[in-house]
Amino acid sequence: MNTHEAVTRVNLCPACGACPEVVLDATRQEIRIGEEGNLVTLNREAWNTLVEKIQSGELKKL
């Protein structure tokens, strides 16, 4: 996570802007995925594990 950027937001559907988003919050050292009422929060370790599993190919597209 880039500590120069306090919050990075990635919308999972940039066409409409109403879909869930991924929020990387360097200040709080957490990542929030989802939308109001349906949100999961990952700590840095869990996020890095998820990224590693995607990059290694263990997790793939459905």
C-alpha cells in the first residue's frame, strides 16, 4: 500500500459508479471491499495474502 496516498478507491464497475468498491486506507492500515450494508474489512496481512493467491494463480476468474 502506498503510504503517500492516504486512500485509494477502485470501483468494481466504473461504468455506473453504484457498484461495490475496494478502498485501500493507508492511514487505518485496512482494506474495505463492498458497499454499505455488505462490507468486508481486511487487515494488511489478509489483503497481501489475497493478492498473493491471485498472483500465484490459486484464485482465478469464475
